Amino acid sequence: QQGKNVSRAMLKGLEKRKHNLEAKLEKVEHAIKSRTDDVVDFKQMGIDHIFIDESHQFKNLTFNTRHDRVAGLGNSEGSQKALNMLFAIRTIQERTGKDLGATFLSGTTISNSLTELYLLFKYLRPKELERQDIRCFDAWSAIFAKKTPDFEFNVTNNVVQKERFRYFIKVPELAAFYNEITDYRTAEDVGVDRPHKNEILHHIPPTPEQEDFIQKLMQFAKTGDATLLGRPPLSETEEKAKMLIATDYARKMALDMRMIDSNYEDHPDNKASHCAKTIAEYYHKYDAQKGTQFVFSDLGTYQPGDGWNVYSEIKRKLTEDYGIPASEVRFIQECKTDKARKGVIDAMNAGTVRVLFGSTSMLGTGVNAQKRCVTIHHLDTPWRPSDLQQRDGRGVRAGNE
């Protein structure tokens, strides 16, 4: 339609994608035909509206694009969870024949890429997109987004040229389209009472083991030689994800070398030691008020019966080195039921539990345990920028009070 020739490589890629989608469709059809039980499906339940809280958790929706060499578009394959949500919303929309039937609630509607705004319209305004003759991401991006090349630093600190969608264009029209379905409230509008955040960044120099491993990691990122990291050579699939493997190792190494290999020894200057010392200082400083503390880490989370983990290591240091009772240090992962979870939250508000460990997903949403909170410790940077905003920007959910 754009008057351009289709190259052999592009045609081959399209044929391959068509074949993969057909195989996926056959798998779904087989699952439907071979099911053994009759269940009431979503269409038969008569639901006419869905309210989706934390709607950014469903932003990983499938979409098609020819921009396969453009950075920052996310995973076009999407997740099954997001696809299920699309089917549910479409079922309601088909019944009414209108772009109605769903309310998205989120503090981070768009966080990572321009693609997320298109997917929001795909969920909520399919008929309006069709009326504007926007039937895929490429049609939307041709109207509202601008793709530009620029120079960036890669994982190995080398400058590389990257092409990505960096700008919105026709902003007034796009804003008008967005405002048709959007209502927003700031913290001031709602009257959320939040104290001023006093952020302290702790600069911890790397241990000798970390410095040595950083050099190996740099070499691995350049050469792809996985034996440098003490693992077998990369397979063909792993070779394509070399940088992802490198960043995963870097995250683990930055937290604790024992995340990579349990044979590494404890070090007085590692992050666990610094964190335990800081927690103990706040514990004794606010002992009279029974001040409580939250500790966030998305890596090295506690697993019952599992081996070494950062949570248990810091708890060990708190009890053995600083004399803090073990009963006052809890992990949110220990709470397997709503009753147990509520018990820990109540204990935090009462001051009988003084330190609570957890990940962004388990401790960062719907936890109102901040009545006595004096500080929050972040051991790692959340994997997704939306989590960073969720933790640091929305008070009660993050325990930021």
C-alpha cells in the first residue's frame, strides 16, 4: 500500500510468522475440541463491565509490526494474561457494539515505551481506531510517532547507534484522542497525605570479588565466551540473548556474589552487611516509637526450604550481629494466606514486627502497613521502570509513609 517492494527477506519473515500463527491457532483449536469438561465461559456469564486495577500489568499485549530492528518496542508476542484480558473486553464490546465495558485504573499508564499508548487504544477504542483507518501498530505509529536514530551506550559501555521511537507527533490530536477516555487525579486532588521523601543513596565500593567478576562480565559481553563466567558455552538461542544474560549476571553480582555462586564467601563490605548495619541503626534510633522498616528486593527473595538467599542472610546478621529478635523480622513470602498476610500487616502497624522484607509485586501493592514506618530500603533497582514509579511514587502501596 505504501508503494514499496517487498524484499525476499521480508517475505520470508512474513511467511514464517504466518506459519507460526497458524500452528498457534491449531493448538488452541485442539485444546477447545479435546476439553473434557463443560464450563461456563466468559460470554455466558453476562458480565457487562470490568474494572481493572493496576492496569499496567496488562500492557504486554500482542501486536504486529514490521519495525523488527527498532529498539524499545517491547515484546510483540505479548503475554497470555494480556490476551485473555483483550478477549474479555472484546466480548463485552461486541455485545454492545460500542467502545465501552472496561475501566482501567493505574498510576503508571505509560511507563516504558510509546507502544503502550497504542495498546491502550487497542484495548479501549477499537471502533474509533477502525473509523480512523488505524488497523495496526504501524498505521498508528506512522501518524503519531517519530522514529529517529541516535547514539547510545550499550552494556559494555561502548557507543552504538540505535533506532527507536523517541517522539510523539501531532500531539494536540493525540492528546484530544487520549482525553476522550481519560480522567486523572493527582495526589493533591485526592488529598493523599504524604511526607516529603528524603532519599539517601548509599555508594558501596565493589568488593575484590566483584571487581574481578566485572572484568569477566565485560569480556563475556564483547566475546560471548560463557566459560569466563563459569558456565557452558552459549547455545544458539542463548547467543541471541547474550546481553540479557550479561545484565542478569550484573544485577545478581551487584546484590551479592553468592547470588551467582554459593561458594563465594561473605564480605564485610557487601550490600547485605551494609543493609543490616543501616537497618540496625534505624531500629535502635526509633526504638521508643517502635519504628518499622520495609526492605525491597526483587532478587534473592525468600523461598521456604530453598538454599541461600539475601533475605535470610540479612535477617541472620540482624539477629546474630545486632541482637534484634528474630520474631520482629518477617518476610512477606511467608504469608501464604490472606489471614496470615493481614496478621503481618497488623503486627507492623502495631510495632510488634519491626522489619518486613518483600518484592515489588508482593509488598509494593495493597499493603497498608506504614503507620510506624520510618524508612524504606531498596536493595536493587526494580526490573521494570513502572515498578520503580510504583515503589517510590505512590505512598501507601509502597509503604512510603
